[in-house]
Amino acid sequence: MSTIVTFPRVRQDLVWVKQGSGATARWIVEDPLNGSHYYFSMFERELIELLSGEHSITDICNLLMRRKPGTSWSQDKVRVFVQLLVHSNLVLVEQYGKGQRLAENASLELSQLHWGWLRNPLAIRVPLFRPQTLLQFLDPIAKLLFHPLVIATVCFAAIFLAMLVYARWTDFESLIPSFKTMFVGDRWVYLILSLAIVKSIHELGHALACYRFAGKCGEIGVLILAFTPCLYCDVSPSWMTSERWKRIVIALAGFYFELIISIFALSALLVAKDDTSRAFSIYLLFICTIGTVALNINPLVKYDGYFALADWLRIPNLADQATEAVHYLMKRSFWKSVPSRPTLDGSLFFLASYWCLSLAYRVVLFFALLWGVNLFLKPYGLEFVVYYVAVITLLVWFRKAASAAFNAIVRASASGALHKKRAGLTAFVLCMALFVFAAVPFESEITARGVVGFSEMEPFFAPYSGRITETLGEPQSVHAQQVVAKLKSIDLEQRRIQLEGEIKRLKQRISLKRDLATLDPEFDLQIPVLEESIRVTESQLVALDAEIDLLQITAGKDGFWFHAPPTDEEFPSAVLPKWYGSPLEKQNIGSWVEKGTLLGWLVDRQKPRFELYLSESDVSLLSRSDTVWIRLDHDPWRALKGVIVDVGSEPIEEVPTALIGDWQFQGTRLGPDKESLLQSVG
């Protein structure tokens, strides 16, 4: 161990603030040169007061023993503590080369500021300015927003709207755009814009609260959070506030501002008419609720909820104390002798449990975030960005964990404190678990777009051109002989009128011939010809009635009726009324359809059929009888189980009609040797 200069001296320009009282009292110190803050216990504060530059380390230990008899602090522990103070530039020493080392440390910190984003690419910080003038200008607004009456009003409004949504969930759900339309085309721009707006206002809330209750605020800059630019604010001056409730308010101010945003977003959603406004409101609500609960307000990650919980529990540096508790438990398990118990502000069980839950949650959150980013970037062929982030982050985590474990084992082995049998057995179990984990085959996951169909689909076409007079309106179950739609053909009606008129005219001629036959028998010879003409015309009328009956479209068997897919094609005639969407929708009653127009299908819903479109590299991983899970766009939270029954052998050269305009499908180029067809039946 290196030797420290004999007479260390604490800096006199440090700012000390006492927090709490009694056994839970703690000291916060601020370095005015760089704005850094440090946390010390009452005992550490008394030890630092002895560093006046007049006592050596040995003298300090002797004084400490007289003042605090029975203390667990040995001379080596005091020496290490002073070394940390010297390294943090809180204690000055007359040591050769100290200035050079301080310069090297400053250079290292500057390098980490410029290039540290390579190790944490999901959260890149770029400092911009000190916001004192801006916050002073906005302080009247902060005074109003942080008034207890206004806070109570905001909370009441949020609770009221939440209860209203819960009570009328069906009506509220109808206002939400479909999942498919929420994440297509330029809607990603709205999502990113919403995230930038919410998080910028979130940080502004922290800054206003910090200025309001702590008297000043740190720097404001740009934070590239999950590849989305927004603001960040340094509220470390809040540590110098001695009142606990003020620190909690500063920590929760961002959540409070997001609560205000969510109230306005929900109100806008209730009155918005177009899908774009609704989608934007939904994005704001999603970020201010689910996003905030998952990250900002969650105490398992080191954000707002963490600092609020630490202040509420009176456990400063909660994460560090949890780590120290875990280290102590590991030492107690693998050391031959029981180590001295560290001074902690919480129970060992609580701190160790918090450490385990926090680690598990951060890992899950990390992979969930990567999954979401990959879902966004994959259609554009940018998966390598996700791979880079995952590899870099995991390497940093592994390096830190492996380095800490290796150093602990080396120190324990050198001092003879390591219980080698326990450590060896634990290492063996971990290696076996890792081997089993690596040996278990994992099913690969392939995502594909596709078209839903059915094995038994009976198409219905318009038998004649005509107007729509009756329709089911919505897709639904039908029984045999149930009327699906009715058409009215002007041409057939005109032909029927003509045939009825012709029959009536022929009958009148026959009646006239019979009257004339009393005068001239030759007229009787003409009557059979006219009667034959009537029979021919009547047979034509019967055939025409059969054709007219076809205008009443009925189901031949029980099944489920689906409308034809919507189309944007306009009817060529400018005189006849046009139909829009699917022909047999309610709004198209009275519209004209051409002969041969597809009206819909009668299907057996018990026999669905899916056609999935994948790249050849993905198709090569699949085979018949493999199990697949299928999610429909209109119900993405429910999965249908299917089995592959056929794999296409030839690549397709055209985009399927049902997938034209699907941006996720268009992300992959089509053409020879580019796409293959996979069919599966669920």
C-alpha cells in the first residue's frame, strides 16, 4: 500500500450542510470548484475535522481512539479513507507529483465527457448552459405550479380523469387509433417528437423546482435518450437542501409536470376528431404513464423515483449501500472469518433485496428497450445499431463485474481470508449452470408480414350491374338462405316491363282475332301462332325472373360473411352514384356496382389459412410441421397457434395486393431470389 504524506489538510472552501438529526444525521459537502457533491456520515465528518494539516495519520488514529473508544476503524482503514479524500481533491497534501496526477485526472474526466457516450450510447449527455437567468424569469410560473392548492387540483383532476376512463373504458377505447395506424409511416416522427417534448418539459420541471426550493440549479444540456434528443438538467444542488420534503419535491417535479401533460393529452383525446391528433395524444399519454412508471418514477433504476425513495427512507446513496450490503454478505459467505459489519442506514435483508430486484429490473428494461428499438430499425435494415449497443453495454457490464470479482478474489487469497472450498464449489455450480444454459437449444424467432385467409372461401360477385338496395352492413355470422345483399338492376326491370307488355299485346291480338273469326274463319288460323308467341315470351319472362332472383344474394350454407377488401378505385361513370370502401357497407346503399364486382366471401372460420412472406434466409430455417404463432393487426395482444403445412419453392416477384402500402412489408425489397412464400394453417 502506498504511503500518504504525513500531514493531510482538508480544504477550507468546502461547503458543508447537515441533513437530519440524531443517529440518522448526515453531512453533504459541495466542492465549489467543480460543483461536485459528496456524502459523509457523522463519524466521517468528525474524522475529516481532524485533518487540519497538523496531525499525521498515526496521530489522527490515536485521537480517534481516544474520542471514539471501541471504534472499528483501523489505521489502514483511516489511511484508505484519506486516500479517497485526496483522490477526490477534498484533502490537500504536500506530495511530490500530486499536481501532475490532478491534471491527469482532470484530463481523464474531460476525455470521459467527450467519449463516454461510446460506453453508454443509450444516454448521451451534451452540456449547454447554466439556466439561472431563464429560471429566474420563469420563477413566477414555478411559484404558481408548486403551490399546494394547485398541486392538489392537478392530482384531483388526474384521479377524476382516470376514474372517468375506467368507468367508460369502452367509449374511450373506441377513440384510440388502431395499433397498426399508430406505428406506420410518419407516425414514428410523432412518437419521437412526443418523447422529446415530454422529456424536455420533465427536465424543465426539475430545474424550476430546484431553483425554487434549492436556490440554484446546475447545467442544462441535450440528452440523446434511446436515440431521441431531449433536455436534461443537473439538480445536484438539491443535495444542499437540509429539508427532506424539498428534496422529494425536486425529485418528483418531473413526474408532476408529466402528470399535467397527461391531463391535457387525455382531454385532447376526448375532443380530437382526426386520427393524427388522437395518435399524438396517445403518444403523450403513453410516455407520461407507462414510460414514466417503467423508468422515471420507478425506484429500481437511478432516476427520480430512486432519489425520492432514498430521501423518504432516509437512506442516502441507497444503491451504493445496497451494493455494500451484498458485498458484506458475499464476504461473510466466502471468507474464513466473519468480516466487520458495515455501517448501513437500512437492514441487510432490505438492501440486499433491493439490489437483486434493481439488477433484475435493469436487465429486463435494457433488453426490452433494445427489442423496441430493433422493432423500429429492422424494416430499414439498421439492426446493426442495436447489435452495437447490446454488445458494448454487455461488455462494459461484464468487464465491471469480472474485474470486481477478480480483484476481490485476489485480495482475499493474498490475505488468506478466502474460504477456498466454498468459493470453488460456488464457481463449479456457476460454470455448470452456464454450460447448461448454453447447451439448451433456443427456438429462433422470425417476424413476417402476411395475409389472413381461410381454407374454404366462397366468393360472391355481383351477377348484374345495378344499385345496392339491402346489405348486412357489418361482417357477421349467417345461416343458410339468409339474405346477404339485394341489388336492383334497371336493365332487367326494363326488360321485364317490355316482356309483360309484349304478352299483354299478344293477348289483346288473340282476343281481337277471335272476335273477327265470327265474321271470317280465316282469323282462327292466326290464333295458334300468336299463342305460341305468348308461350315463348312467358318462358323468357320466367327466365328473366330467375335472373332477377339472382339479385337477391343469399348464403348457400352456414358460415361467416366477410366484405370484400376496401378499395380506393372510383367508378368510371360520373352520372351513377359511386361506392367507397367495401361495396356492401351501409353507406353504399343506393350506390351502383358493376357486374362481376367482388362483394365478399362466405368462409368457415374454423379453418383459417395464413400466407406469410419471408426472405429466403428466413424460409431456410423453417420446415413443414413447425409451430408458428400469429398475431393479427386488429388484436396484437392475442396470439393464434398454427402449423406450417407448405413452404413455397419459388420466389415471388410482385407485392401481394393485400400488402400494398404496408410500410413494414415494404422495408424488404421484393424481386427474384429475394422473397419466398410461406403458407401455414392455424
